[in-house]
Amino acid sequence: MEKQLSMVGALNLRLSATHALPTVSSYDIALAAARIYASGEYEGQKVRNLQRKFPKRADITRYKDQLLSVGVLQQNKHFPPEVWRMTGSPFDTPSDIICSLDPFCYISHLSAMEYHGLTDRIPKIVFVTTPSLPEWREAAQRKMERDYGDLYSEFKESDLPTIKNHTIKSIGRTVINVHRSKAAILGAFVSTRERPVRVSSIGRTFMDMLRNPELCGGMNHVVDVYSSSVSSYVRLVVDEIDRNGSQIEKVRAGYILEEICGIRENSTINSWVKFSQRGGSRKLDPAGDYWPKFSDKWCLSINIGREE
């Protein structure tokens, strides 16, 4: 008689093979189960006692309890409801876990600066960027359609778990600072090769320093990082700011790149001068007070360093 797999055995094999993440959610279990139900097998081995072609919510609850009882999954008091630790996963840092819990987020700001070797500050907080709620929901809908593929109509009519948008303030003792942004779009991050971590690209990281200096160690630190490191990434940084930066971000970048970093004769940077506004009260550091030290070319109060 042909040896057949139990459903829990098949789920364990499928999750281990296709889900290289430190967390498993009810949605993940349901998706894996739906694929096994549809085929009636896993990797050529029949799965016994499948009486339907699509699972129900009660089935997923039962399988979750069985996966917990055999040690494939573990409870973790720091995880949101309906999320468990994948016992065999080697990934356990807060960055690994947050990128597993939120499939659309990426490590950003000071945490990305530290990852890319741009700062010697070691943040005690993990800074994360994720899409705004409407964009997040749209991304989740698209992902569920992709995940289920030819089974999506059955999924849509079922009561199976969907992708949840969890509110995550900390993982263990590590505080998670979640920044929601409409700019959290494809291309803003890169995936790492050996870990389930996504991190803002070099260009986006430098642009974020100007967009949210308060999340990047403050504007004085931002200017120091530009001065010490941007020369290695000029094209990437200028292209990112030119495509996705606001007018004031281009003005601030133009001043820093030209006057502090000494990058001149760059036609793209020169084109940003048109965004300067004479007679205004723009400041290099948006959080600082207005200082009389002024850039005539970029129409900025240079309110960093020491006031003159």
C-alpha cells in the first residue's frame, strides 16, 4: 500500500519548503492547506483523509493546534493574535520578525543607515516604513489574488483568514517605530539575499534623511553622513531625489550636495535651483529655528552647526 502523508505532515513540509520566515500566520496555514487540498498531495505523496477540495476555517484552527502540539509552531507572547513562531527558522532578530509580520514594510531611516554602514550610531529602535492604510489594503488584496491564483474564487467565497494589518509597537524589548507613507512603493527597498529582511535602497535612504531627519539622528547628523558618504553614491542619490523628492527636498539636497559635499557641475542638481523661493522662510533643518545665515542661491536659512 502506498504510504500517505497526514495533513499536518504535509503542512509541515510545505511550510518548511516555501515559507522561509520566522513567523507563520493563520493566513499562511490556510494558503498552504488550500493548495494541498486542491491537489490531494504534496510532492507526489498522497495526503490521507481529505474529503473536500477546499478547507474550512475550522480545519485551519485544527491544523494550527496540531502544528503547535507537535512543536512545528510555538506561541510567542510578543506576537499579534493568529501569528506564531516557526520553530525551525534561524531568523530571530526584530528586523527579521517585523518584515515577516508585515509583508509590505521595510527597514528605513536610522536603521537603514546603520544597515548600509552610513552611521556609527546603533539605534535601539527599529525604524520601519510601511504603506498608508489604503495602499496597504490594496497591496494585501493584490497579494491574496496572486497567492491563491486559480483558487481565488473559492477563497473569496470562503471564511478562511485573510492577510491582517497588525499594529506592532514592540518585539520583545525592542521598540518598533512604524512610519506610514504613500511613498512606500515598489523600488523603495531592496531584499537581502540571506535573510527575510527588506531595507530601503541607498538612494531612498539618503532621500529619507532629508524627508524625515528627526528619524535619522537629526539634520546635523544627516549633513555629516552626506558629507562623509554620499560621494560613493551620487548617481543613485541624485536619481532618487530627482524622481521622488518634493521641491523642498530637492532644494535642501541641492544645497548640501553643492555647498557642503562639493559636488558641482551636475546638471540634475543645477536644475533643482528653479524650486528655490525668494522671499520665503525655508530652512535647511525644518525642525530648527530660522537663522540669519542664508544661501542666496538656494534661498535657505542655513540653521545647522553654530549660529553666526
